[in-house]
Amino acid sequence: MTSRQRWQALFDRQTPDRIPTDYWATGEFSAKLRAHLGLADDDAVCARLHIDRPRGAGARYTRPLPPDSDMWGIGYRHVNYGSGAYREAVVHPLAGAQTVQDIHAHRWPEPDDFDYAGIPRHAASLRAAGHVVSGPGFEPFLLYCSLRGMEQAYEDLLVSTDIADAIFGHIFDVHYEVNRRILQAAGHGGIDYCYVAEDLGSQTGPLMSLETYRRFLRPNQKKMADLARSFGAHIFYHTDGSARVFLPDLIDIVGIEILNPIQWRCPGMERQGLIRDFGRHIIFHGAMDNQQTLPFGTVEDVRREVHENVALFANCRWICAPCHNIQAITPPENIVALYDTIHEIGGS
């Protein structure tokens, strides 16, 4: 089977020739892994480690941008954390907005600001090469926090709901039309899945109440998921942390099909409970712990966790992957052990 066929088998509730895999990592770690394996690029790494990593097909933004800024007007700088750097938002263009009129006056991106012409050929070439094709995404509150500032963003959900509605409305309108044009350009079935996401959990519990999620996020998540489905795409959902309280809504209302990343050390995200309650309905993606096992464990610890996950997910659908981005401090030997072990196990 190709990588695309393996993922598609899970979507179709069939058994692939082996357990599919995926790879998420920081750029610093990927460079470290390439050097460790003596390989020139990430495609060669995926081939060596038998990784079924998706490839993206999207539109190109065409308007000129100031240095270190994006199309939303957010300004960034790189913050060094010792072994690497993250791009952090430092200019929040809506931080000073006081009224709904201020929100409307912001220069929002337009769907015509993008070039969609290369999508049909690119998506077709990825499918022909056997790759899983990932499509457009939608993660509105993450963007909202960068536009407004995180503290103010959370306050808005409680005390400035008119401003929150206005910002979410603009974010949705831009994404919906851009995503529609991307999906249309790729053709029905040309995109395998779309990324609908929001980090709903912290390390210890939800980041917002279920009522707040239902008020501000769920309606537009469902609309975006419905749009993707209308073009034959499946729904991949990402949320970090302890987010179990949201799963019934995500599965029954939004209609997610893949749940990522399964941070099973967080309360409520224990693998046995998730499998028991939701294993009939969704594909699990992740579950290889990158907070303890992958960065700080031994090769044997990693191999043991792979075998443990294979046993736990034996009667449901699972894509073996790290539970979020592998960090730069992680020994590359551990990641080679992860993928070598799952490949040795195969479809057993």
C-alpha cells in the first residue's frame, strides 16, 4: 500500500497492510535527525523510516508583506530558548480596538489576495506519488490571540462578546471562502483531509468552559467541517492537553474523524478511557509521548511504549506519531527506534 492508501483504509474502516505513521517535529530536530541518518532532506528521512507523512496543497498569498509580519498584520520575532527558537507574536494589531467599528476597520485579508492556479496540478501530483494530501486549515482562536493579545482574547470571551463576535466573524469569513476555493481547485476528493483545530486543553484541564466553546467556536467549526466534507475531505482535529470534555461535541456535532495528538499523561486523556468511549467513532493520531518518553527516555523505553500503544490500540484505528512536535533536545536514536519498532511490528 502507499501512504495514501493506508490512511484511506482507516477512513474506510478497513485494515491497512501495516499501522500508518506520521511525523511532527521542530525544524531544529529535523535537521538533527537528517544529520544523524546522513540524509539530505526530509523526504529521504521519511523513506528510510517508513513514515506516511502527509503533504500539503494550498494557495499562495500574493500581496507584499513587511518584514516579520503576516497577512493579518501580526508582527513576530524569533525567541531563542537555548536549543532552538520559536516565532512569537509580539505586535497585536487589534490590541487597542475598543469597538466593533474598530474591528471592521482593520485591513482583513481578501480571498482574491491568493493565487489558486497551481493547486490542481500540485494536488494531483501528490496523489499520483501516493502521498496523503492535506488541505486548508482553520484554527480561529489561536489567530484571535495573536491579533488581540492572549490575556485580552480570553477576557473578550467573558466581557466583550460583541468584539469577540466581530473578530471571529471576520476570521471565519476569510477562511471559509479561501478554503472553499482551495477545495474547489483541487476537485472533489482531491484533498484527503482538512485541518480543523483549536487548543482546548491545558496540561491539567480545559482552557475554557464547554459553554464558552459552544458559544464561540463550535458553530463555525461545524460549518468549516461541513464545507470540507462537501468536497469529499475528511476532518483532522488537533487539540493539545486535557480536552476530554469537548470530545462528544467534536465527534457528534462537528463530526471529526481523526483526533490528535493524544497527550495521555494529561487528566482525562488516558488511552484506555478514550479507546473505551470513543474508539468506535474516531481515528487516534499520536500518543507517543514527547514530554517524557521521547526526549528523556532510553531507546528501550521508546520501544516499550510503541509495543504498549500497539496493544492498547489493537481493536481500533490508530496512526502512530509523536504527541506534538518532537523537540530539539530529543535524542535522534529514540526517534529512529520509534519508527523502526513500529515498522518491525507491521500490521500485527
